[in-house]
Amino acid sequence: MNYQYTNEFRHHLVEWFNKEKRDLPWRRTSDPYKIWVSEVMLQQTRVDTVIPYYNRFLEKYPTLQDLAYAPQEELLKMWEGLGYYSRARNLQAGVKEVVEKYNAAVPDNRHDISKLKGVGPYTAGAILSIAYKKAEHAVDGNVMRVLSRVLHIEEDIALHKTRKVFEEAVEMLIDEQHPGDFNQALMDLGAMICTPTSPKCLLCPVRDYCTAFSEGDADQLPKKSKKVKNKKVHFKVFIATDQEGRFLIEKRPSEGLLADMWQFPMIETNENSICEETFEQNYNVQIANYIDKDLLKFKHVFSHLTWEMDCIQVQAEQKMELPNDAHFQPIEQIRTLPMPVPMLKILNVLN
Ligand code: SF4
């Protein structure tokens, strides 16, 4: 794109954004902490879902200090339902670092902000451009889609190294006077107009500068190689109550998927396994009664994994001490603990 075209492109884009932008709570602030929270929540999550979480979260943790020292269990409870819980833990760790190392002022340069836990190149660029008005790139999937079409970039966006190509493209195009608006305009254009399928080119403010539009192949871009297959794992989930009607639950390990969240005991099934025996051995209990052998069946899909859940309800007698991190708890107590979405689904069918 030549100089004049570049100028016109950014002008039309930013003008469109100012007219059409969605009124979102994090667009009414220039506080870098609040923008940081919104950007972390928006990763992998839809805008409509994020809005109530964002409002509740900032009511509970209005400042960096409030979040930095919040108990982790309370934090996970606030995040419950948003998924990808490591985002919450990383956000808290990053915020704590800002409080302790930078005197509670979020760094205003890429070098320092990128060192904070959980702050990748996209989040860094979003905070710097929106809160501090720095001409920094913030490349997410929407931005790659729009620019792959406008500039006809055919590199595979599934490859990590391709991001650099788009970062350089943004550096070339960015509006230095309004970098935050420019970055958000690209994101909004990708979300609202230049959608993955059937882009609404006739409504597009930058149609005159778009190579894919003039070549008629927008639906072929961006190029993306196939993802690895989603793996299926089948679990039998034991909803076990003791004689007092309390439910057996356990805390997941502190590392890995859904770390530190609470769950009902799950036993992975395969052709040879007798789940009931494994359950009894692992938890030092004995099944006294089957209450419901077919309580609930459902699937829960993560990015690379699907859990197929087969839930049964039993009455169990404790034989020996329960393993660490497993407890019988009244249901009211369980409802206050952070639990991942598949466990909340089960909780919903229990009285
Ligand atoms: Fe996307 Fe069409 Fe606009 Fe090009 S003209 S940026 S393909 S919506």
C-alpha cells in the first residue's frame, strides 16, 4: 500500500470505529489495570459473556492492590464459568508484580510489560495502545483475518512465526495519533464486518483498499492449516453421599488443566477398567447403594480435549481416611467453592 493509500485506509478505519464502535464497559476507561482485566477475560471468550464478569470483577477488585492480595479460592470463584483458569492466576501474579516492583503503576513500555506473567504480545500491545496511546501492534485472530485479506497475506496463520508478519503490517499501517482506536477498529472490523465466513464487504469502510475484495477471494483467506484432532476421554463421575447426605468432592492438583478447582471424583474409563472398584480403592470408600445409575450424561469440549461424562449417584461408606484434598461436604458449602463448568452442570441437577 503506498503512502497516500495508507493514510486514507487508517482514516476511514478510525472514522468508522468512532461512528460504529460498540459501547463496552472497558471502553469507558483509560485505566491500564481495567483494560488489562478486560483483555485477559476476552481471550477465548465472547464479549457478551465477559461484560457481567468484568463488572462484577472490578466491583470486587477495583484496584491492583485489591486483586494482588485476594485469596486464590475467592478469585477462582469470581472467574468460575469463564474457563481457562490459568488466565486468572496469571493475571493475579502479574498484578502482584506491578504492585510490588513498579509501585502499582502498570509499565508503559513493551519491554517491561511483556515480562509480566500472562502478558503476551497481544495483551501488551492492547494495554499500551489503548491506555497509554502508544503506537504498538496488538495482533489477535480478528486482526490477522482482516489484514490477510486487505494486504493479501497468504502465510499460514496457524504457525507461530506468521504473527511477526502481521505485527510488522500493523506497525506500517497504524495511526500514530489514535493507535488505540486503530487497533480496536481492526478488531471490531474483524468481529462485525470481516467475519470468518461471508464477510460483509459491501458495508466495509476499507473496501477500496482491500486486495482480497478486488480479487474476489476473501473467503479463501486467511490460510490456516488444520488443527490437531480433539482427543476424547471418557470418565465415570461419582456423585457420592455419606450417611449425613454430604457429597464427596476433591481439589484438583495445583498444576495443569483446571488447577486448584474442585470436582466430584472422576475415574477415566477404558475397556478393561472397573470404575467402581477403582473409585472405592482411590477414595477409601465402599459403595453401599446405587441411588441413580444414570444421573446425567454430557460432553464438555476444551480446546484440545473432550470430556465425555457419565455421572452416577451412589451412597458411600468411608472405610479409612480420605485421601488428601478429598472431603465430604454439605451441598451449600460446595456451592461456594470454585468449580469448573462441567462440575457446575452436575451441581445444577442436585438438590
Ligand atoms: Fe474484509 Fe471484505 Fe472489508 Fe476486505 S472488503 S476487509 S474482505 S470485509
